[in-house]
Amino acid sequence: MPKGEIELPDEIKAQFGPGDEYQVFLIENSIVLKKIQKELDIKEWFRRIEELGPDPNQPTLEEISKIVKEV
């Protein structure tokens, strides 16, 4: 193994996604990898919402009207 590299167990590597970036910290005697959360652009945001599909618990317009009238 080249100097300065570490080998991770397969079960850890399986958690990494393509393009994921991590910060590395040394805390006491532990090496900690923290995933860097990237800001989503609007296209990615809509793609993720579309991927989720419709909300099965979304009330119908009639149910919403009834709730509004009750309030």
C-alpha cells in the first residue's frame, strides 16, 4: 500500500457513493470521516422530488376543503 493511504473494509466502502466527498479528522486515537453535504441546485432538487413520486398520504381537495371549513 502506498505511503499515506489507508485501506477501508468493504462494508465501509459500500456506504460511499460516486462523487461523495469527506473531511478527515483525527480525534484522540480515531480517524473520523465526515461526509461533506453539498448544496443542491434547483434541477437536482426537482429530480429528487420527482423520484419520490406522489405522497400517498396527500389529502384530496375535498378533504382539504372540509378541514378549512371546520377551522
